[in-house]
Amino acid sequence: MADDQVLDDDFDAVLRLPSTCRILKTVCAMTGLRFVAIARSTSKGLVICACVDEIGLGLAVGDMIAFGESHCPGLSNHDLLVPKNDGSPPGEGRLDWILAGHRIESYLSVPISCCNGVLVGTLCGFDTEPRRIDTSAVRETAALFADLISAQLDAQREMARRDGALADERALSRLREEFLAVLGHDLRNPVQAIQAGARLLEREPQRNDALEIIQKIGSSASRMETMIRDLLDLAKSRLAGGLPVEREPAADLRSEFEQVVAEIKAVSKRCICSDFDIDRLDCDRARMGQLLSNLVSNAVTHGTPDVDVRIEAKVLNGIFRLTVSNGSPPIPAAVLHGLFQPFSRGEDSRGSGIGLGLYIASEIARAHGGHLKAEMQDDIVIFTMTMPAAARLEEQTQIARSATGNG
């Protein structure tokens, strides 16, 4: 879109503001002029954008005041020009100005400029009768109103610029998310092929040094698979407005959590203590296992090595509560709050992840109608996830009992 078209659109948007109509009516009341308008400058003349017509000139929004052969006396910047006169002899000592077939006896014009000094229009007034408007009070007040319109125009242009920049950023952000989704999807197959090849080689007789290399290959491929999964989850949560979950009315969450802990214990030398006072829960079992895995992996990687990682899960008063705690040096509140942002790794950069684990965990909690927070208590950092423990199974059982007449 051309710059002059953008300026015209911004000008028209300002004129639609309620304050513009009040300005015109105030100028009428202050000066006694019965036709007051705001007009936009063009190469051919002035286009009326807003007006108050108490004379009945018949001019309306969109009409043009064309340039005449000479300029209105006393006006600068060519900001107001009227049509040619009707050919009658000019009055004594002055020009006769004709507008819409009416001889103009009084006129007022104040230029409207942008902050860069570009003239864009005028605040003007006309009357077929003489009015006392050549006073400092009228001039200063009219100039103040013109400055107000100019300020509104500059603000409108800045708002339009920011809206455009925001729209561009949103489009770019969506493009990034789509790129991550495609990249993650396309990387999964080669990584899985590497893992499968490493497993096959492990089954064959190998020298000890070769076997160690194969195991490292498998371990690296597993870490890559985790990163790819996190990237895909990030893209899904951004593109779909949240991470998708598939809830089961009575998911076996205890066995899922126990399996997660066993897998992490198998590859970690840290002591992990768990207490799962739960059985079945209305949730996405796989996603909840992923949430716990991310929290515990974070605790193992970043926690104080000689302090146990503690996990507790229970349902109390209709609320499911999961806590994962580990030793940690003091973490500032601002850093704690930012831990759940994408690609955040806090002040401790240990580990091989890309800073999505805690973000994905918080998105899983949010997708279940819950919340994940972090807090410090002495030298312990505690991650707490809470969510409503929906009782679909009990409700369905009660409905079935009522249908069969059993209490």
C-alpha cells in the first residue's frame, strides 16, 4: 500500500473519533461560523472529511473544494483555496470568494500537519455573513484544535504501524512453529533408524570398546528423540492453542508413574524416593507420565547431587496434587517464574536438553485444567502440579445404579 494511501486511511480513522465531531461543534460555537470542516489536502484541492453545515451550503463528506486562480488572503502553505469567483466584479479592496454558489464573507483556516511537518489537511470554517474571528483568542484556540487533530493522526499512524508489525510477527511466529513441526516430524525417522541400528549391533558379538561406542550412539539417539518430541509438542501447543490430550475416565496413573521412576532410576545414580497414594484418575495417562518424567529429569540434572529427589502424588478433597522436590541453591523469584517459558534453562546450563521440558510439563498441566508452579523452601525447590480429580467413574457408577434401581 502506498504511503499516501496509508496516510488517507489514518486521517479518515481519526475523523471517525467522537472527539472530532465535538471539535467541529466547539469551533462553530466559539467563532459563530456556520460551516466548519476538516479537509484533506490533495493535488487537486481539499476533500471534505468531516463537517458541520448550518448554512445549507450543500457540501458533504467526500466533496472537493477545488483550487482557484489565487489563494485566500492571509493563508500560508496553500492550505485553503476556493473555486474561481463567478465572474462578477470583485468587491472594493478585496477578492470575492464564491463557495458552492455562496459569497463567503468570513473564513478561518488552520493547517493540520504530521509530526514530520508534512501538511495533510486543514481545519477550516466559512460563513456568508461577517463574523469577528480575527482575534488572538480565536486563532490560538483554533490552532490548539488543529494540534489536537495532528496528535490524534500521529497516534493513529503509530498504532497502525504497531498493528502491522504485530501482524507480521504473528505470521513469522506461526511460520516458525510450522517449521519446527515439519523439522521434528522429518527427523524422527532417521533417529529411529539410528536407534534400531544401535540395538541390532548390540546383539552381535563386539569388542568392549566397540560395544561402548554403540551404547553411546544409542544414548545420543535417545536424547535426540526426546528433543524432537519436545519440539513437536511445542509446535502443537503453539499452533493448536494448547497441547492436545486424550483423557481416560479411569487411567491407571500409579503404574504409569512407577514405570517412569523405574526408567529414570535405571540410568541415574541419584536416589529417588516416591510415594504414590493414587490409583486411577481421569487424565491422559501418557501425557501425565511425560509430565512426571520431565520434572524428575529436571531434578536429577539440576538438583543438588547429595540431596534425594522426592516425589509425592495423592488426591485430597477432589484435587490431584503431584510434587517433585530436589535440593537446589537459592533461585530468585524472577528466575523461578521464567522456568516454564520455552527454551528456558534458568541460571544452571547443565544437561543436554533445549529448555522445553518444564514448558511442556506446564502445558500438560494446563491441558488438564491444572497448574504447575515452582517455589523455594530453604534449599529445596518444589514443583507442584494441581488439577481437579474428576470423578467420572463414580458418576457413571452412580448413574448405572440409579438406572437399575440399586442404592
